Amino acid sequence: MRVAIVAEYYPRAADPALGVWAHRQALAARDAGADVRVLVLHRPVPSRAALRSREARRLLEPLRQPLRAELDGVPVTYVPFLAPPRERSYGSWGAYAAAPLALALRALRRSFAYDLVHAHYAAPAADAVRRARPGTPYVASVHGGDLLAVAHASAAGARAVRRGLQGAALTLANSRGMAERARRHGARDVRVVHLGTDVPEAVPVHHAERLVSVGHLVARKRHADVLRALWLLRDSHPGARYVVIGEGPERAPLARLAAALGLSGRVELRGALPHAEAVREAQSAAVFVLPSVDEAFGVSYVEAMAGGVPAIASRAEPGPEEIRGLTEGICLVAPGEPEGLARTIAALLDDERQRRRLGAAARRAVTEHFTWDACGRATVQAYADALS
């Protein structure tokens, strides 16, 4: 079957890690038998952070994005569209992107007679696909931000999410919690398809007392709680180090907090790294720790766990709870409570035998449930079911 994939979050020349999971799912679907092409909704406007920086390179990056590329053998077309600033209009971006997307779909169909469209996120992508009238059924994937944020941020966002899901022949959710939310937002037929990761043949070397987080530096990821937990462990675990991989608006506040707590020498803010390098860093940790909230799934947990690293996440979050249901290799703590987080970190750092046991359980669970091969097969089966 031939599938046109539409996504806003997708790797770009200036940010090859952006939406890399969508690209990996496209590769997994291709490897499972689908012929795929990708259309990326690309707004060629500098981000607010780039505008604040006033750096010419960052300001020009969106304009320098090539409109055609080939990523790992998959043809990718970047579809420019213009829309007002994200903070005021994100829920309506599907309406702004629909006309350029319709033209891109028609052009694609002349050389690639796709049978199905797969839109990543209910809004803006699925809403834009619905408005573009692709001439085939479409499948929508929900990943969290659409249902946890966009649908609640504005009336326009709520409408876009609902209409995008109502028009989909099938909705794919990354966890059972997201599947239930999708139904409440109008999805007709929903199934869970977990995203995946690669499992290294051998367990990497783990550095004792190294804590690692990988994630966008935004408040909901709660990196600050890890800093406060590390401060609580300053006397009992003076050798503990915290490596933070990611970029975002919280970087400067986190640096200031680390300095205020006297932890600057024990905290590395590494910034964004190429995806493969970020995964290697996560798999080198003694413990992967990311006590974030509004966590629909959390690919970064299973990427670390694939390397035999136990993870710490927040309780009552859809993704971590689902992973925990399959393995004790992820520990759940109350969100926003550095004291409890510190106790869990200390228990893992202090007991190497237990840490290894939990790491082995984590790796087994990933091998059994969260590989890209399994994701690809499930995705292609969903495509076939949507067409039938």
C-alpha cells in the first residue's frame, strides 16, 4: 500500500532530532511493507527564542530549510504555510496549512497514487488533512500534546482536535490513557500502537552515580525537581552527577537554580544532541530520571531502558503507568515531590544488585513490547484495517 504521511513535528536541517519518532515510525512502516512519502507542515518563521537571541543564523534557519530532502531513503517534502504566532493561534494552524497542503497532496498524487494519509497529531495535522480533502481515508495519530494541551488551550483548538479525529477512519494512540482521551474528543475507532526504540545487542557500560534526563527543557518535564532532589542528596551522595540533554526555555532558569543550590559543578546542561548521541548518553546512566507530567507515552524512557537502565517517572501519567504495567524496570514517584524523588534515586544508587535487576527487567520489557519492528507491523496492520 502507498501512504502519505503528514506531520508538523519532523526532522529538519537545523533540528534533526525534532519529531524523530515520527520519522522512525515512517521507516518502521516502510520496513513492514508500506511505501511511504512524507509531507511536513513547515512554518518558515523564526521561533520566539530565535527572535530573542537576535542571532542571524537562528533567525534565518527556517527560511534555509530545503523544501525537498531524502531521509534514510524516504522522500520528504516540506510544505510552507504562514500563520500568526503560535501562542495566539496554534489551535487554528490546520486552517492556515490546509490550502498549501491540498496543493502538495495533489502534486504528490500525480507521481505517487497514495491509498491513505497518516496525520501525526489531531491538530494541526489531522485538521489540515481533513480540510485539504485528500481523496482517500486518513488515519490520525495522537501523541499527547494535542489532547493534553491544544484541545484545552482555546475553543479553536478544541474544535480542530474534535473535527480532525471525527474525520479519521482510525485513530492511533500511543497509550491506553491517550486512547480513552481520544474517544472523549470524538475519535470513532481507536487502537493503541506503541512507539519503539532500537535495542542494542549488548548492555552498554553504565556510569555509577550518573543521573541522565533527555527531554525538551520546559516546565512540565520538571527537571527542577531532579535538581532539588540532588541537593537533598548532597551529603549522602556527594559523587552523584546529573546530565541534562535537551534545549528549551527552561535552560537559563535551570542553570540559575543549580547555581543557587551550589550544584553547578555536579550538573551538566548539555543542550540538544543528535538523537543517536542522546540515546547513548541515556543508556550510559546509572538511572534515567524524568519526573515529568502530562506524559502521554515517553519514548525517552524506553530508549534508556533498552540499554538496561532503570527509569524514574511520575505516577498517574498515561505513558509511565502503561510502561510500569509491563515491567518493574520503571519506578514511579509522586510528581512535584523532590523528597520522594530523592529517596527513590538514593535507593537505586545504593543497591547495585537491585539496580542491575531492574535494568535487566526494563530491557526485557522493551524487547518484548517497544521495538520499532513491532511498531511497524502494528502500524501497517492499522493502515490495512482503515482501508478495509
